[in-house]
Amino acid sequence: MSANAPRIGILGCGAVTQWRHLPALTALEIQPTLLVDTNVARARELAKSCGDPRVSDRYEPWAAEMDAAIVALPHHLHAPVAIDLLRRGIHVLVEKPLAMDRAQCEAVVTAAAQSGKVLAVGLMRRFLHSARWLKGALSGDLLGPIESFDCREGFVYGWPVASSFFFHREMSGGGVLADLGAHTLDLLLWWLGEPESFEYFDDSYGGVEADCKLHLTMRGGAEGIVELSRTRQLRNSAILRGQRGEVEISLDERRLNVLSAKPEKLLSYEAGGLRGDGLPQQLFRELFEAQIRDWVAAIQSGGSPRVSGAEGTRAILLTQACYAKRRLWELPWVRPTGETTVAPVGAA
């Protein structure tokens, strides 16, 4: 791939660039041509691990040296920077979320269409073997009509952030729903289609939420729950139940696989060359490699990436609808006065 790869710049040198994008590019034998960050010292340090590309605090003077760019900036900058890059004729892979709201999403998608350049969105769970197998099983009506679902994801937050933007709503767009939930909701909408109605609860008292719960009814009739947490270890899996069976897949990066099926014989089903009981071993870092490989292939072929701008918009619209109708989730370890008390983990 390295011989034919586009010249790729990375805008934003935070934790996701250090721990995900740069290792993925290295595994694919692609050296970035430019690293951009307002913290130039940090960018220079990261550059040592990837062939010492050009380093700058701005991308505009060096735009001509890029064919493509990975946008890994604070969320509020995703849309304006992606639009500018596309108008300059540069292919773009935007870390999730694509943008902050519907208008921004539409503006980015329009810019991509007008430029003829490839726009991909960093929802790397679409490259999970288990998620792809389940999508195929649902398309093949393996489980029958889906009646219910139960998605729970949570852990004590420990992502090695390089800045504090995650905790400022005006820059991040929200808390755990906008962050972790972007992936969870994207898979759910990909599997089951659009929502019909919902009720949403979170623990925000003015800042970004750390815990939230979403009750959803889908247009296809399935009803279920999505629970997310930055404070508690949850089950970290998705369960889908149909009239003829149910499947549970892991959403935990330490064990990426199908966990169970009832009846178990469902696992012998083959979809897209994948069998539920014979999925290749997959490491979390490989999802980023697959995502970049897919984006580069779309650039080289003139095709479409697996997660387009339109696909990347769907979860954002649901997230924004939830925030617009949020209700306070009165958790047992939080007192209305703002005083807190310790409760057992998982006591919700």
C-alpha cells in the first residue's frame, strides 16, 4: 500500500492520533507527510515515531503537500476544517463525530459532493467482524423480526487525553452519549434502521453527562435500551432478540467477538464470508487499520468508503434529538444539593 498511498496529513495530535492513527499508518507502511497541532512540541515528539514528517501549528501553508487528511481535532472544529480541506481538493477522514449538528453535517456532505473527494467518518466499529456478521444475519432474517435489544457500555473513564476539550460541551458537543454513544448508536441504527420514538435521561447538571440511559422504539417495532457510563463498569455488549433467536456480541475492546447465540446453531450461519462460530481473531487496533485501508482504497478507486458522510450523520441526529428532550436521571449516589455519596459500582 505504501507505494501507491496518498500523501496523508494528520490534523490534531491528541491521544487518538498517538495511540490509534499513527500505529495504524505504521502497520500499513504509510508515513504521514504532515502533523499539525497547536502544541508543536507534542507534534514534534510524535513525529519521531513516524519518519519525521513536517510539523506545524497550522495546516493551511502546507495544504499543497497533502492529498488526504485525517481530522482528529476537537469536535467543534471537525466540520469547518473538513469543509475547508474538501474545497481545497483534499480527501478527508474525520474522526467521529462528523460534526456538531444537522446543519454542519449537511454542509460537510455537500462540500464532499461538490469537490468529488472522498469523505469518510471514523466509526471504526463498522469493521468489527462480529458486527458485520450480525448485520448479514439480520439481512438474512436469521433471527426473525427483532423484538428487543439491550446495549450496555461503561467503564471508569481513563482515556489518556492530551487536552480537556472532552469535558467542555461547547467543544465536545456532549458527554458520554456524544462520545462513546456515537459508536453504539451507529451500530444500532446500522443494524435496525431509524428510531420511531425515545425517552432519554442523563446526569448532567450543566456540564457534560457521565451516565445516560436511552429507551428506544425502532420503526421496525423493536424496543430496547442503551445505557452508557463513564463512571461504572457495565456489561459492554449488545444483545438483539428476535422471534427465532437472539445474539450477543461484545463491545469490549479486549474481547471482540460473538459471545453467544440462542439457539447455538445460529452461529453456523455464514454472512459475507464470515461464520459466527469461526470469526478471525481481531485486535482493537486493527479496526483503525481497516478503516484507513478502506478510506485509501476508496481514494484510489474513486469508490465510496464503508462509512460515508451520510452514514456518519445518522447517530449525530439521534444524539442531538436526545439532548433536546433530555430528562434528569436521578442516580442514587447523587444528592439534589450537589453533595455526593459513595454507592456500590453498578448500583443504578
